[in-house]
Amino acid sequence: MDTSNGDFEATDHDAVVRRVRPWLYASNRKLRHLHGISVRNLTVTPPSSRARGKTINDDDIPNTLTSPSKLQAQNESRPLQPSRSFTDLASRGASDSRTGKRPELRGSRRRSLLPWNDPNPVRRQLRLEDITLSRMADIFFSLHFDGMKEPIFISEVVEKATNPNFQAFDLNACGPTVSRSDSVTLKLWVKTESMPEYIQLVELRQNTRSLQFLGRTLDDFHQPLPANCVLFHFPDGVYTSLTDISPVEPPFSGVGQKGTAENNTLPTSSYDALMRLANLDECIQDALATRERLEAQIGDILQSNESALKTESESAQAQDRLALVRQAVANERKQIRAANKRKEELVASIKARQSFMSQGRIHQERAQSHLPDARNKLAGSEKLLAQNAEESKGQIRRIAEDLMAIYPIEPVPDKVLAFTIAGLSLPNSKFDDIDREEVAAALGYTAHVVYLLSFYLSVWIPYPISPNLSTSLIQDPVSQDLPQRTFPLYPVSVQYRFEYAVFLLNKDIEFLLNRQGIRGLDIRHTLPNLKYLFYILTAQTRDIPARKAGGIRGLLTGRLTPSMSRRGSLDSTVSGEVAQPRKAHDMILRMNGLALSADGNTANGGSVVH
């Protein structure tokens, strides 16, 4: 089992070695294959021959040989002990003499001399900067060929580097003498900050056959490289020169070779293969001769029929030109037809406009003949309109005073902006601790007054009102995304619906104020704003016209009914007639939609005009 495992490991190792072997043989490695150079471990000043802090022995010498005496010393049963420092031996010996026990292997840590282990950060930084400045330099290289005075290639300058990588190049442009050669001279030129100019650091006369293969890339190579190591980049991998000895190459063995130490003969082609090759060559030559003969015959035929071919070519060109001309003519005719159609449309449009203009002149002449009469009628209409406006103002004032008498709005003593309507208190949009029935009745009266004012003032309020006394309703047809459009003007369980209804009522009052050219101070003051509107409506004119008997002539019998609120005023009672009987007066109020009192009498004897 152990043997088989060893064979398997050896086989894997051989496969890995075969995979990393170079493609080019050493004899085929020429300068035309070289396409890059890099330098590793750049050292301008050579290092000390003795490593600091370490004893030089045979194991530390690179590429040391294994002598028979060294092998005999390593195979002794008693191994050699590594040496210790004087301080370490003294401390361990003292501990052994007192206790008599075996000293511990772990001792005190020795002082480190590395520059990055200095406890002082300033000194550590200065040491690192000195080391960096001493190792980094500006570098470039030049390639020289024997027999040429000038260098065949000069690279770019890589500044402040210790492991510079230069750009790729191609030496095929130097000619076959250089590209087919396998020897070149490389010179490295460096310059540090302390140097005034560049100096030659390395001059390497290199033969490409003596290069050692490191791998496809440097990532696969993990061994330390010497100082100022020059790496040569070929298509199959990276090479360097670790020694000047040329590598031993195995002789090339062809496919199917069965050579031995006594017989190294190689197989060659058979007679049949050579005859087939000769026949193939004759066939190829015959095909070439046939092709040349056919080319000559075709050329003679074309030359003899040159005039006919020329005529045919000119005929084809003429036919193509004729087709293009016909297509152009068809397009022009199409455009002419479209232009004629557009011309006819424009002529018809011009004629229609002329006819309309002539008719317009006739109507204008007729209007000019009727213009003086129309101006006279306009003056009369304007005068009549002004008269009707003045009369409507007086009627509106009388109606407003009647409504104030029916629904009196009086201030509450010792309270600011607190009013009652028909003796019922109505707070200004604050309904925390209220009498629900009293507030519902007050809002019913207020809604009825607003409803009547919208008719008498000919104003269409944005939020329609349904006056039903203590169960009045108001609608919102304006807002969007509302689940319901109707809201109660009386306290309900859903408080926000009632408060929103009061808000809509206040908006209607504000709309009436705005139509009269008035701006309310606060929309939440329901009765103060309504009282203010009544003041404005009743203060428009000084005189109040008398009522006119309208749609209830049979009941009035041509008599005037004086207003109870204006009783004793000379402006209200023109002829001094007495009031009609209570029964007829109550019927008038009921038919005009005004509120009646509980015993059938009107509030303060108000009436409605038509």
C-alpha cells in the first residue's frame, strides 16, 4: 500500500512537472521571441557579505554541496545542539545550579533589531524612509548587439521602483540578423536621489540557451531571487539567468521512433507514398496549366466580342436611364395633379369668402340703418336697468328687515360675539357642552334664513340646504372622495359629520357675504356673520318701497299689509291702510314658506313679497 501511494504521488509530481515545462526548445529560443524584461530585488549598493544577527555555517551557503563528511555527521545517533548566546547560557546555568531542575526551553525574548519594531515612531519612520530611499531608484535598460555601435532598443524610465516592470517590445523590426540571433547584451542604468546622473549598474551578456525556466508567470514561482535579478519574458513563460551553465537538453525523438543504443535509424517514406506524392504533384501542375489555358481562351473570346459586349452594356445603361426618367415623369405628373387640386380648393375657398364678405357688407349696411334707433333704445334700456336696480335694492332691504323681524338675531349680554336667533343660543363652531335640542333648532332657523336669502338675492349657494327646522340637512356636491354627500345640521352620534355640516353652512354665509362685496373676519362666527350681512342689506338705500300685490291678489283685494317690524314708520305705510284680518295674513305667510309660531301666529308679523 505504501509503495502504491508513493508511486501515485510520483506520478502526480511528474504530471505537474510536464505541465509547467516550456514550449520552446533552447535551440529554438531566439531574440524574436523575447517580448519583455523586468527586474527584481533592485539593489544599488551591494549588501554586506555577513548577515546580521545570524551565524554563517554550511546550511546558510546557497547552493551548498553535500559532502560525505557532512552526511556522516548528520547520520550520527547523537545530534548536534544549536549554539546559544552568552546571556542565555548564563541565565539558564544559574537557574540549573539553584534548583537542579532541567531549564525551561522558553526564555526571555531577545531584543529585536528590525527597523519597524522600534518603540519610537519617529525613529521608526526615519529608518523606514532611509531604507526606502536607499533601495528605490529610477531605472531603464538598453539592449546591445555585437557589431552594432548603437543599442538596438532603449526602454522607458521607471521612476522610484525596486521591482520595475517595463513595457513589452518587439525586436523583429531590427531585422533578421538580430531577430534570429540568440545572444544579446543587456545594460541596466539607475539613478538614485543622491546621484547626479545615471550610472551603469549591471552589464549582462546573455545567451538565450542558458536561461532557466521559472514558470508561466511569477505567481507560480515561490523561491527567493538574487539581487538585481533580470527576468526575460518569452511567449511560453518567464526565464532568468541563475548560472552561466547551459541546460542539458534531451535529444529530439520523432514520432514512432524505436531507437536503441545500438540502432538509431529513423523511418522514412515508402515507395508507394512517394509515387502518390508524385502523382499528386502532376495533377496539381495539370490543373494549373488547364486554368491558364481557360483564362487565355476567355480573354480571346472577350476581345473578339468587345464591340457587341460594349453595345449590350450601353443598351442596359440606356434602359436604366429610361426607367429613371419615366419614374421622374410620373412623380412630376402626380405633383401637378396635387397642385391643380389644391388650386381648385383655394379658388373655391376664395369665392366662398367673397360671397360671405358681400353678405356681411349687406348686413352691415342694414345694421348701420338701424343703429340710431338701437342707440336710442340702449339709452332707454340703461335707464330702465338702473331704475330696476334701485328698486331691487329697496325691495331687498325691505325683505331683509322682514327676515330680521321674523328671525331676530340679538347679542347675548356680557359675552363677546355671542348671539341668539329667535331667542335660541347658537355657539360659534364650539359644540363641547351644549343643549342638543336648542342647538338643532337654532341651526334650523339659521339654515332657513340662508335658504331664503339665496332666493331673494338670486345667488346660487355652493352647498344646497334642505330646511326642515330641527332636522335640516346640507349637501356637499363639490368635494371629491366622499362616501356620503348629505350631512345633518343637528347633533348626531358621529360628531365630525355634524361639525362638517356647520362648516358648510358657514361657507354658504361667507359666499353670500362675498357676493355683496364683503369679506368676513372669521368663518367660524355663524350668527355674527349673518347679522353683519343683514346690516349691509338693510343699509343700501334710505327709502323702502311699498309692497306690491303679486300672486295672491284675491286675498289681498288690492290692500297693503304694513310690516309689524316697521309699524309706525312713514316709509312703510304710504296710505295708512289697516292690516288685513289675521286669517288672511296667516295664509299668506304659510303659502310663502315662512315659519309660523306654535299658536298659528307669525313671528313678529313678517310677510313675503313677490
